[in-house]
Amino acid sequence: MSYGSFPLSRARRNRHDAFTRTLVRENQLLVDHLIWPIFVCEGTQQQQSVASMPGVVRVSLDLLVEHVRPAVELGIPAVALFPITPASLRDARGTEALNPDNLMCRASKLLKDRFPELGIIGDVALDPYTDHGHDGIIENGRVVNDLSIEVLAAQALNQARAGNDIVAPSDMMDGRVRKIRETLDEDGQQDTRIMSYSAKYASAYYGPFRDALGSGGLLTGDKKTYQMDPANSDEALLEVARDLEEGADMVMVKPGMPYLDIIRRVRDKFKVPTFAYQVSGEYAMMMAAFQNGWLDKDKTILESLLAFRRAGCNGVLTYFALDAARLLRS
Ligand code: PBG
């Protein structure tokens, strides 16, 4: 609208100064919204760096409590655990996933014991445990669904018994949420929450994570018969609808930044607790730019995470959780 040659309505008035910008701000990023993914490894005194994820380490259990303490002190509500399984313990069926004393279970017991208030999220998928790097079990050259979900449900139960508050199936098999819910309930674990990786895409952005896990080199082929096609959007809504029907308490979209449109659609349609994973490749891209002095690290981290809130997320899994929490507290 304009009167004469001057606009009557001026958008810049509400940007005039800091207090006005604060008053009109629509979204906020808080420490409450951060979930920190952590890689744990065997051995002692290990803080192994991951070449493609500068600043991220694989930490052994003797150092885990001290590693996590700053996150607890900053008020980060939850961590997501990812175990690095030695090759000697990997097999075709991911048997180690069911071992009640496996690395993941020991890590969650340890953290639950030291930090009872900290939420522990366990990733449910077989790729850390299989010698072929796939998330399920292979028969006749294909990842088979119905047998895989039996094992995944047993894996989820194993994690719940070890103190995981939330199990997060990231495998993308059909019917796994229902199977997991039934299995947990039969065992009296009805309080264990399910955060389903509902719309998880077959993405190139997972590369650095597979380096971290040591599953990248093992992986034969790709995950396109179970993870979603990046071309699809309506299908994500169908996946979320199914998972909610099957008993998911929270849903996730993954990767994050390239899929903000999916997050927004999920939020608008279902209005359920929605999360996103700012994945390893997103972290790697940003870190590369920071290291080259091409982007301002602090500002870019906070802006990228605020974008998830604007898109409709309750929270974000991010390798920047600690950096972001420090920035938000300072
Ligand atoms: C495996 C899993 C993956 C990630 C989380 N869980 C990789 C994959 O599906 O191959 C990726 C996380 C990241 O890239 O940071 N089930």
C-alpha cells in the first residue's frame, strides 16, 4: 500500500531496533530443543577423531561420563547413542544387537546411572552390527522385511531394558513400530517412548556417519529398497501416518536442512511431536566452510538450527548441540 510516493505500511518499522525485533519474533531456539548424537567405541582412553566430521569423536566408555557432563550442565535434554561395533562382533544377522551387555547397553546403563534426568535415545537398526552394513537382514540378496522387524523389536527391547528412555527405529522396515510397541508392552516396558525415523530418505548426506561407524566400507549397494526416494514428499506423509497408527510417540524427518519442506508438511498435517536430524553430511559441509573461514561458525550454527524450529520441529538432533547450547547460554 502506498500513499503518494511513500509506503503507508513499512515492514522495516518492526525491525527498527532490538526490542521491537524481539517482540515480533515468531520462533525461538532454546537449549531445550537440542539432542546430541554421540558415538561410543570399545577400549579405554579413546577419543578418536572422525576425519569427515571435524570436532566429533568416538569416545570410549571410561571417558563417556565426562564427555557428556557439559551437555547435562548446559541443560541439553537428551543424547542419542551410536555404537561402533568391532568387526569381530559383526555378522550377517547383527546378533550383537541383542547382546544385553553390548556397547550400547553398557553406555546407556552408565549414563542413566550417572545422569538419571538425561534422556537416552537408542538407535534401532542393524547397520552398526551387520557385516554387510545394511539395517536389516539379507536373504537372497535382498533386505527382508518381516524377519528384520523381529530382530529389530528384540533389539529395541534390549535397549529399553538397559535404560534407554526412547527407542528410535531408523531402519525404515514396514511394520517395525507396531512390532516394537507390542514387544515392549509384552515385557512391561510401556513407558519406553518410540521416536520413529518416519521419513528417512536414501541420502548421500549420511556418508560421514558411515565413516564414523565404520559401516561405510562394508556397505554393499545402497539402501534404496527401504529408505525413501528424495524425489518424494506425499509419501513422507503416508509413512508418518502409518507410524503414528502403529504407535509412534514422536516422528522424525531425516536429513534435515534439505528436507525442511517435508518437516513443514508433517507438522501441518499431523501436529504431533516432530523432530529432524541435521545429519553428518550437513555438519561436514558447514564445518568445511567454517574451517576455510567462508562462513561465520556461531551465527551459521544458530541460524541453521532456528530454521528447524521455523519449519515446525520440536527439536533437532545435531552434532552442533554442545556448540549451540554454549552459544544460547552465553
Ligand atoms: C542407520 C543410521 C544412519 C544415520 C543414523 N542412523 C545412516 C544410514 O541410514 O545409513 C545417519 C546419521 C547421520 O548421517 O548423521 N540406521
